Amino acid sequence: MPYTAPIADMRFALEACADFWSLRPRYQDLDEDTLIAILEGAGSLAEETLAPLNRSGDRAGVSLKDGNVTAAPGFQEAYNAFKQGGWQGLAADPAYGGQGLPRALALAVMETVHSANMSFGLLPMLTLGAIEAIEQHGAADQKLLYLEKLISGEWSGTMNLTEPQAGSDLGVLTTKAVPQADGSYAITGQKIFITWGEHDLADNIIHLVLARIESAPAGSKGISLFIVPKFRDEDGSRNAVRCIGLEEKMGIHASPTCTMAYDGATGWLIGAENRGLAAMFTMMNAARLNVGMEGVSVAEAAYQKALSYAKERRQGGALIIDHPDVRRMLMTMKAKIQAGRAICYATAVAADSGNKRVEDLLTPIAKAWGTDVGVEVTSLGVQIHGGMGFVEEGGAAQFYRDARIAPIYEGTNGIQAIDLYGRKLLGDRGEAMGHFIDEAHKHGGVFAKPSDALKEATHYMLTASRDDALAGATAYLALAGEVIGGLLLARGVHRAHDPERKKLFDFYAATVLARAPSRLAEVKVGAGALKLGEFA
Amino acid sequence: MPYTAPIADMRFALEACADFWSLRPRYQDLDEDTLIAILEGAGSLAEETLAPLNRSGDRAGVSLKDGNVTAAPGFQEAYNAFKQGGWQGLAADPAYGGQGLPRALALAVMETVHSANMSFGLLPMLTLGAIEAIEQHGAADQKLLYLEKLISGEWSGTMNLTEPQAGSDLGVLTTKAVPQADGSYAITGQKIFITWGEHDLADNIIHLVLARIESAPAGSKGISLFIVPKFRDEDGSRNAVRCIGLEEKMGIHASPTCTMAYDGATGWLIGAENRGLAAMFTMMNAARLNVGMEGVSVAEAAYQKALSYAKERRQGGALIIDHPDVRRMLMTMKAKIQAGRAICYATAVAADSGNKRVEDLLTPIAKAWGTDVGVEVTSLGVQIHGGMGFVEEGGAAQFYRDARIAPIYEGTNGIQAIDLYGRKLLGDRGEAMGHFIDEAHKHGGVFAKPSDALKEATHYMLTASRDDALAGATAYLALAGEVIGGLLLARGVHRAHDPERKKLFDFYAATVLARAPSRLAEVKVGAGALKLGEFA
């Protein structure tokens, strides 16, 4: 089996670390048997249907001809299985065919999908974002028109933000929307880096597109969000949106990354005029958490592959897993995966609980820390494979290539760090973070120095000049992720009384938590330290 | 210009950090003008001839047909230019056409080659290993027969160690050598991962092959080294050695990685019977230092690309280099490159000085630390490019893919850590390391904690059980690299009185040296901490 859903680890992270059952009052029908059945069902789909297509999809890639994108062989059957299993709508509104289950559970399901096949996982992930945006910002008729088909997986969704001239700065986008007599808008412009922007797996593709209505104010306050279906709602005719190019990427080859041309395409405003960014943030927040999960997921896949290689591969007389350094790498992988998983799940539990400040605080940490774990762990996976790790046939290389996108898209990890500082920490003057610091402080022991470091770092971020704070924001996020990840593991160990998990926590404390004082030094480096002559 | 040789940084590392001019008594003809002329000449070749082939070579790759490997377009002309410039023999014996210059200078030249085109650089790097092995272990007639052609670059060299069943464990290799009446041996067996094992750029390929003479003792004490030319010396006829496969790799696509089949090929013993490993270590040591340099070199190329992107790319109104986090990434890249470069150059200066214990101590550090820098810095380069970093067209992705091999070949970085501990530290009971610790201790200030940490870690490594020491060996190497790299930068700053370099050193101290105490905690984690049930 190339991948086995790590149900025990997932349950530990979900139930013991992330306190999943605190949701019971909100989800009274949910019991342990249902939880297990769902995780195992998702695991089977991932193991039997999605994982076998991972390497073949990487090799086959996708192709574009006359504006039509063809997915890799086997992806249609896999998508049909995903759709028929009802997996897309796990956490969606039952009024439109969803199952109304916690997002934390849907996230755990997506973990298995991403682990098995990251390219595939992006398709339901983007659809999920579209569902949430329409659930929260759509008018009643829009919900009626789109939600059921999206939730069933018959249709898929996309997010169209980036334009060629504007990467992360949405304020300068130029795609325009011209009001039409029938209440629709004619959308014209070009969008790049559109994941699954065009493909042949779903019957329709619902594009959510940021554009500027004629005469709207300049900057980010003049941006609106539009629904642009590939096939028009009125008559099923082909809308004036086309894929005009595919990116040649380092990884996720089976996921088409499209350049989309809108040429007076029929679009429908969703939410209020000029309030598009707020609606887009709904999608982005869900997507950010999912991308963090994706980082952890590809790390899990890399770990499993490396572990099984280390237990099979002999160097002369001994198995390579008997080398302490190989064990050290495996322990590092496992410990960081488990901490990253706990952070992602805890973020989703906070969302399900309506604990918005914790959700908001943890989202950029889940995204950036989880995806950094993805890159680091998949690199260790390559290393354990030795020469076979660099050779594509070995399989470890693909995880490494695939994982590298995750720190970039849905807002680079640098942007997550700015968000953690500017929106989250400054937003509540460090209050939500303060609860984690207090909890760590109460632990004492291995948390004594880390909690002090995080406390001092938080104070620094709140009081330093904006430039100095921004110079330390990435290190601050890393420190916060390391401490909170450790806290969640400690919660789990406390609940579960499992000596194996205790051993993993102790290793995490000795190698990750121990870094806290030097992270604090990095946080405080100051903007003045970052001025070399050659930067001018 | 896609790459510009960083002559000022190279001179700083060579002259101010690595004390190049301490070699003057040994190389009396060498003066500053010659040094500059050589670096600039190499720089021009790298910039104008090699760098323009880097991306095209990545895309074209190499091909195998009927046992013949064809290099990527343009590589023949580039190799001719390299050959005609006399670059291969810079440090080689003048008796055979070499220029007898310091190896440190030859290493600096190779830096520019590796930066410009890592795939290309592997060819002269392997030839260099063959030259050194024959210079040191060859008989007089072998030197006459091979050295001149290798030093001129007319012929190239290879190292044939690995076999399919034995990665890093050479003791179990099975390629056999049967004595023939004419004093030669018939070599039969298969070797894998042979870099530039077959190609069309040189007139002959001199394979240095580890094999076992019939009736030799088992294990590593029964291994001998043989010279197996692609075309026989006697009559120029084709020898019975063939490339039977090319690896499909994540990177260095323009460098053929060959599976070589020896089918009773004519080989000549070099050095004493059953003493092949000692001779091979000569090649390996030179190659290890060169691979460390390669890591730093590809990092330099990635840095230059990221810096120029950050100075051109606008996000809305501002250049992305004006973001503190982008500056932080660039500073990290530059600081680690400069420290890694200093370590590599200092290793070569130690070799040129005949300071064997320092050379031996620094070689595994140069290899592992330099190549870890390569992976980390090229990853930051991808990150600075954002979405363009993941797209192959952007160019940053190739550096990231190419760099990933360096921590693996010529002995994985885990093996370097074992070497640092088992052969180097235990070999002199920490004496050579002690001199660096004393120097750091005398600095005080930002070196106070790092020197204490390195001292305690060294004591631990010398007194812990073998398994406990091995569990901490990788962290120990990282700590040693961080402290020694910092020391060399401090030496340079002390000599050069350059405020820009002082700023870079201060950043290094705040972000890298500050990590020393937590490295010590990692060193002391102990083998007992690395035992999970699932590892059994």
C-alpha cells in the first residue's frame, strides 16, 4: 500500500489534542462510531483510489487543447468515486444536500485526500471555498442555483484573484465588470495561477472572480466578487471564459494551473458592490487552513514512504533504520507532522465552536507552519532515501516537489506572518495569544523558557515599530507555531497516557521547543539590521 | 546577465576569512594581480559561456542511444572553452601540464563554474578527483599515461563506487577483478549513479573503479582500485564498459547519471592490492569539499536571481525588496552563503598548507554544512519569487531541484556527521576542534554562548556512548558549522573593516550563532530518545 490513512494518529490529534468532543453539544448526532466510520471510509478512498494515481498523474500531467483541459488518466473515475461518496459536502449546509458535520472532520477527511494525491485534493479544496463563499455571501437565489450542484460535486469551484501585474496585491487588479441590462455584469480581464481553472471532471465550473465595477473607487475598496459559470445558468451555453495557458510547474503536475481569459463573460455579483475582498477572505481563510493541512498531509505521505524504505533497505548487514541518524530524521518528521496536524485540527475545531478569535489567530499559523513542515519533512524523506530520493522512480522526489508550492499559494508564508502580526495580534492586543502563553506558562518544565520567549516576543511585536515587527514576523510565527504545536501535543499526551506519544513529545520538546530562546533573538533582529548596500 | 561572479565576496572569503595569503611562502610566484586575473577569467567563462546553458541544459537533458550518451546542446562548445582555458589543471602538477596553483584558488574557480551551471561543473569536478587519485596513488607509468590528458581536459574522469545492492556500504561490493596474463585485470560488475559515466565531450573517459580481486578478503579490506579507460591504452579499441541506463532525476538534468556495466573490461590496478578504499578516499575527500562548494555555489546563483527579482518586481506600489520579510530572506541567504564559502575556502587553504588535521576536520563540515545551505538558500530563493518560483519558467525552481542532490552524493550528510565524529573528533580527541573553540572563546561577546555550547557538545561527543554520540552527530556538525562559519566571518570582518560585512556578520550572529544553545540540546538528545514502536 503506498499510503495508509494514519487513523490512530489522526484521532489522537483530533480528539486528544484538538478537543474535538468539545463540539458534541453542537453536533448531537455525532458519535464515536460515526467519526471512525467517516475516517475509515475516507481512508479507504484515499488508499485504494487516489494514492495509486499520484505518481502516474505526476508523469502524465494535464494537457490543454482548444481551450479544453484534459485531466490525467484515471482522475475522472477517482473524481466520480469522490463525488458519489458524498465527500464534498461533509461540512456543508444540509439544506442544500450537505451533511452538516464539523469542519474539523471534513478537514481530517481532506488530510487523507491530500496525502494520497495532492494534485487531486486541490479540486475539492477549491470547490469547498466556493461553497463557503456562496453559503456566507450569496443571495437566496444564488444559493439555490449553485450550492446543491457544488455540494454534490457535480460542479466544481475556483478562486480567481491573481493577475499578471499583481501578485499578492489585490488592490491593483484591473479585471473589469460592466453592468448589463439584465442585472448581470460583463467580465473582462486575465487571471493567472488559477488552480483547476479548467478541466473535464465536473459538468460545470463555477468561477469566483474578483473584478472592478466601472467607476468603482481605486484600490482594494473598489473590488467586487462575481460568480462566472463556465456554462451559463440561463441556457447552458458556453460562457466567454477560456483557459489560454497552463503553467509548467515544479510539482503538482496533475493539477492544472490555468491562465484564464475573461472576454465579456457573464458574471453575477455576489455580496455587496465593492465588498469583494471581504467575501474573498471567507474563501481564503478556509483555503489557508486547507493548504496548511495539505503541507502536513504531504509530509505524512513522505514519512510513511521513508519509514517503509528505512525498514526495508539494507546497507551491508544492517537496516538503515538502525542508524541513529535515520531514526532522528524519522522522529523529527513524525513529531512535526503530529504537531502540525494538531494545529490544523485545532483551528477547525475553533471554527466549529464559533471561537472566532482563536480560529483567526491560528489560521495563519496553520497555513505557514503546516506548509513549512511540509517542505522540511519531504526534504528529510528525500534524504532518508539517499540516491533513490533524488531519482524520480523512488517517489520521494515527487513529495518534495509537490510540497514546495504550499508555502507560496493562498498568500505566501511571509504574508501569513504579516497577517498574524497586523490583523491578529494587533487586532486583539495579543489577548488570544495570551491564553496560549498562560497555558504554556502553567505547564512549566519544558515550557518554562518557551512560554517566556513567546511572552516576550508577543510584547515586542505589540510595542515595536511596524517595520521592526515586520522584520521579526516570520520568526514570531515560527515561535508561535512551535510553542502552540507543543502545547497541543502536551494536551494530547495528558489525555491519552500513551508512552509512545509521550516519547514523541519529549523529542519535540528537546529539539523544537528548545529553540524558543533563539527564535526570540530572531524576532528582535529589527528592520535596521536588514539594510545592505546591495539591496538599494 | 543571469549570473555574475561575486569577485568581491569571493576575495573577502578567500583573503580575509580563509587567510589565503598565509600560503605565500609556498606559492612565491603568486601575487594579487594573478589572483584577480584568474578569478576574473573564470568569472567571464562562467558568466558568458556556462550560465547561458544552465536552463537550456535542464530542459534538454541528456540522451542515451546504443550505449552512447549525448550531452545537451552547447555543452561541447562550453567544454572546449573550459579545456582550452586550462581551467582543469589549475592546481595540478606542473610536471604533467598543470599550473601548480593552490587548491583554494582552483576551488574558487570551481565555485563560479558550479554557480553558473551545476550540471556542467560535475564533469571537471570528477576529473579533478581522478587526477588527484592518480597523482597520489598511481605508478610512474600510470602518471605518464593518464595525467597529461586528464589535466588538459582532453580526457575526463569518473568515480565508480556504488553498486545496486550497496549504497554507502562499500564493504559489500561485488564487482570482480580477475588477473590476466599481461598484468591487467578483467573487471566485471555493475555500478550505479555514475556521474558523467558516459558522454561525448571528451576523447576518452578514465573510470576509477572499486572492485574485488578474486580470492581477496571479504569486507572493505578486500577492495582494490582500478583504472578502466573507455578506450584501451594499448590500441585505442573500445573497452568492455558500457552505459546501460540513465537515471531520471529531480535535477541536474544536463549531467548524465549512468548505470555502467563492466563485462570483462580491461582494468589496471592503481595503488596496492586490497588498499582501494584508501585511494578512493583521496578522491572522495577532494570531491566532498567540491560538493560542499557546489552547495554554496548554487545558493549564490539562487541569491543573485532572487535579489534581482526582488529589486524589479512590484507589488502594487512598492518593490518587494522593500518588504522587511523579503530583506530578511535575502540577508539569511547572503549570510549563510558567505559563511559556507569561507568554510569551503578555509578547508582548501588548510589542504594547501599541509595542515592535514584542520583539512580533515573541516572537510565533512564543508560538505554537509555547505550543501544544507544550498538546499535552504535555494528554497528561500523560490519563496522570494512567489508563484514564479514554483513555475519552471522563473528559473528559481531549477536551483532548488539541482541543489537537492548535494546533501546526498559523495556520502550523505548523515555519513559526514558520522565521519566528523568517528574519524575526526575521536581521531585526535577533539584537539583540532579545540583550537576553534578556544578562538571563539577568546572573542567573547556574541561567541560566548556558542563557544561554550560547542565546547560542551564536543566533550559530550567524546565521552558519550557511540550510539548516543551518533544520535547527536548531525546536530553537532550543524553547531560546528555555525560556529566555525561565524568565526571565519569574524576573522574577515576584523581584517577588512568593512561596515557592510560587519552588518552581515551581526545578522549572522543574531540569527545563526544564537541558535547554539538549542543545538547543544539536540546534540544531547541521546539514542534512547529515538525509539518509537513503529520503528521496530
